[in-house]
Amino acid sequence: MDQNYIPISNAQLVLASSLILINMGLSFALRLGLEKSLGIATIRLVVQLLLVGYILDWVFALNNPWLVLLVALMMSAIAGQASVSRTRRRFPSIYWHSLLSILASSALVTGLLVQGVIRIDPWYDPQYVIPLLGMVLGNTLTGTSLALDRFMEDLVRLRSQIESLLALGATRWEAAGPTINEAIRTGMIPTINSMMVVGLVSLPGMMTGQILGGVDPTDAVRYQIVIFFTIAAGTALACMGIVMLAFRVLFSADHQLRLDRLRRCDR
């Protein structure tokens, strides 16, 4: 079968992995103490990606809609857990709220992309659905983590101000409104920053991969534009969802701030 890209052999992969020695050398020379973490991260990266490669080969070959949905659910569950693991505080049901926000937003925007824009047939074609969903999940994960962490930290930092507003008769929404807005804005910053410099400072991974695979650069650019708009929408929905769900937990129905439901966790 003809190939429009240059395949990488196992020997070339080993050669490329030696580049991590640069990081380890700097860590050792500057006494950063990162050698162990870099070694573990390197091993995990290689094992995880190779495992994913074999799994995707199997999923692509079967081309089964239920299997594709199962993989998508597993990816969303891992993203929801990873999002919470980056926060410094937790509250009851935070993992379920994170999963719900990420799953709902990612499924919505990916579904619109697959059926409304690209119009894949069949809709569950894993060659398109899984990579597209993965890119959306990766960005919503970062956004929800930042938004949720900022929201909880601001509630603790501004506790006196918020409780004073509540004591003066403000509703929970009026007291928490600026904090909610700031949290959602924080979650959106990485996506906006990426959109501002794309093409000038960096070439996105999907676009680079398509060009290396032989796709016409103009077609690769169109795909990347569509992906960025989808990511931006998914991140915004996920950030709003997780912050609003946290708001309902940390403010009672009778307009009381419930920071007693928060616990600090060492990351």
C-alpha cells in the first residue's frame, strides 16, 4: 500500500527517546531533583501511547458503534478524574460533576462537528470520532481544572466579602457572580491564548500530523480551524458547567456559603 508519510522504525523511536537525556542532564547539573520524575514520565508516555496505538488498531478494525461509544466514555471518565486531580480543594461529588461537565460538553460539540460540519458516514467512524473527541477532551480537561480551582480558591480568599454581601441581603448568585465570571474566564484563557498565536508561533498537532501524512496544507488548515472552534465551544460549556455545579454545592438554597464542604488536598 502506498504511503504518503515516512514511517518511524523502532530503532528511530529509541534514538528519539534519547533526547530526554538532555532534560535529565540539566536536572542533574542544576540539582533540580527531577530525574526520577522524568524517568517515570518517559516510561509512562511510551507505554501508554504504544498501548493506545494497539487498542486503536483493534477498534478501527472492528468499526463497531458500541465499542466506539465505550472508548469515548472511558476517555471522558479519565479526563474527568484528571481534571479534579489538579485542583487543590475537593468537595463531595466533585468527580461526578467533573465527569458530567466534560462528558456533556464534549459529546455535544463533537456530535455537532461529526454530523453537522464534517458529516461523517457512518457517524461512529472511529478514524474521525476518537481523535476529534480526544482533542476536545484534552482542552476541556485543562479548562475545567483551571476554572474549578480558581472558583474554590476565590471563595476561600473572599469569604469575608461574600458572607458580608449575603448578610446584607444579597442572593447567593449576586454574592458569587463576580467569582463565577472570573473562574470561567480563567478556564478559557489557555484556549484563547492558543487561538491568538496559532500559525504565527506554533503549528497545532493535528495540522502538523496531516501535513506530514501528505494532506494538502490548505485542507489541513481548514480542519484545524474547525477543530479550534469546536474546542473553544466545548471548553466554554465545560467551564460553565463545572463552575455552576460547584456553585450549587458550595452555596445552599437558603443563600449560605458552605465552605465546610471543602477539604484541602495535597497534589
